[in-house]
Amino acid sequence: MLDWLPENVSVFGEGVDHLFSLIYYISVVIFFLVNAIYIAFIIRYRRKRKGDKAYHYHGNNLLEISWTALPFALFLFLAFYSDGIWEDIRYSEKTPNPDLVVEVMGQTYLWHFRYPGSDGIFGRRDRKFITTTNPFGVDPDDPNGRDDFTTINNMNIPVNKTVLVRLSSMDVIHSFFLPNMRVKQDAVPGQWVDVWFNSRKTGEFEIACAELCGSGHYLMRGVMTVQAQQNFDTWIDEQYSNVLASLAPPATSNE
């Protein structure tokens, strides 16, 4: 394992780290081996004096087969080794039933997060309703969407719970990057992509965009707060209270 990787708090992060470390060490060995051979050939076959005739080399079948077969075998091994990890993370039939579903919308240079209301149902959305104040395009006439709430650059989740993120973008391609969760997924305009994770540790972790999306790309960062279920429930209740307060009709004076 590589000590300089971000702290892993994801339930599937160890498999990702093992694969990354394996590819890294294989690459290091190949790098030094190729450069050692390269330097040896420079020294061994350098021109020694004027008048030497060039040696015309017509190839070696054994070498040709070897440096074709060995990389093929290496890539085949990595393909089979990584397929199990990819299957656990990406195959839909392997995805655990989510405890929480959050919609995420990328926008230059913000991350919008949408949570369902107390009924647990998201309101209907359509791109024709998307505006700067309605980034998810929630249908204003759908009663299921009136108690939904959104946050900007701030995502709260409970610890040891499976979180399903439904991801899209308003404008250009962004990349939803959670280094500590070992999650990195492109957010594509007009498409919704599902990605899941489960944090084993509480704390605050970075949310970033890993796709160059414009001059303010470096600003597209947020914070993910992972907290105990009780604290998360308290936070959710506060958000519901704020939503209900905003929906309440204004008080009228009796004069």
C-alpha cells in the first residue's frame, strides 16, 4: 500500500488501493528496467572511432514474440484482477440497497445537493424547468417536490450507511471526486449516472471536481460531513423545519 494516498474511509476502498498500488509498483519496475537497458545500450554501442561501419540488425523473432507476449499477459492479468473490484463498485446488481439517495448537480463552479423531503420521495424534475434558482429542474406543480431541500457545496451523510448519488451536470462535463471515498465519476449534461459509497468513519472530507471545466475549476470544491446517525437525523430535521417555515403562508395582521 502507498502511504501518500488520501485516507481511505470507504468500504470498497481497500480493493481500489490494492489495484492502484499494484499498477504503480509494476510501472516503477518497468520504468527502471527500460531506462537501465536504454543506458546500457547507449554505452555499449556508442561509436568508438571514426570509420567504424554501421551494424545492420535484421531483428530477432524470439525478442519480437517476447516483448509482445509479456505485455499482453500483464494486461490480461490486470484485466482479470481489476474486474472483480469493478464489479463490486459498478455493476448495478452488486449495488447494495441505499439507505439514503442524494441527487448531485454540477454547475460551474458549484456542487448542488438535493435531498428528498420527509416523505422520502423526490419531486418530479424536467430540464425545461432548470434555472439558476432551480438547478435540478424541479416541477413547481408537483407536491412531492415542495418539501425537498438543497444545499450548495455541502453534503451531509450518516456513517456506515449506503449512499446512492444520482449525478448530472447543468452545463459542461464535471467530475464528482471524493478522494477519501475512492469515488470519481463524470457528471454529464443531460444524463443521470448512479454511484454509491459507504463511509466507515465520521469527519469532514473533500469534494472536488477532477475535470477541467473552466477558468474557475479550482474553486469547485465542497465539504462532505459524515456524522453519526443521530446527528444526521438532527440535521435533517433542521432542514425540514426550514422548508416548512418557507412554505407557511405569511402572517396577516387583524386591523
